[in-house]
Amino acid sequence: MSNPIENIKLLIGKNETPQQITQQLLSNTPNPIFNNLIKMAQSGDSKGVENFARNICKERGKDFDKEFSEFMSNFK
């Protein structure tokens, strides 16, 4: 199994953007549901990604709109 930190160092050394690094790290997962989510994000299917997030929040008993608002407040 490879070391994630070493993988990040290799990707940073290639002068890739944070988005490219994240996509490469996440695209190597064996989880088919997560792979589908990544494909939706890469293809610009924001509604599909939002529906996925809403379903995850609902399963965990959380309010998506409240959680998203709190998440976005970190970037102000």
C-alpha cells in the first residue's frame, strides 16, 4: 500500500493545481459509489453531486442546508 503523503509530495512536485491533486488522489479509490461521485463532479453535474450530499446528510440525520451554510462560512 502506498503512502498518501508521498503521493501528495509527488503530485505537488509536478506543479499541478490543488484541484488536479485532489482529483488524482480521490480517483484511486476502489469504492464504486465514490468513483461515480467523482465522475459527476468532473463532468460538471452539480445537481447530481448536490443530491448525493443531500442524501448523505439525510441518512445521518443532518440538515443539508444548515451544514452547507456552516461549511461555506469557513471561506468568508
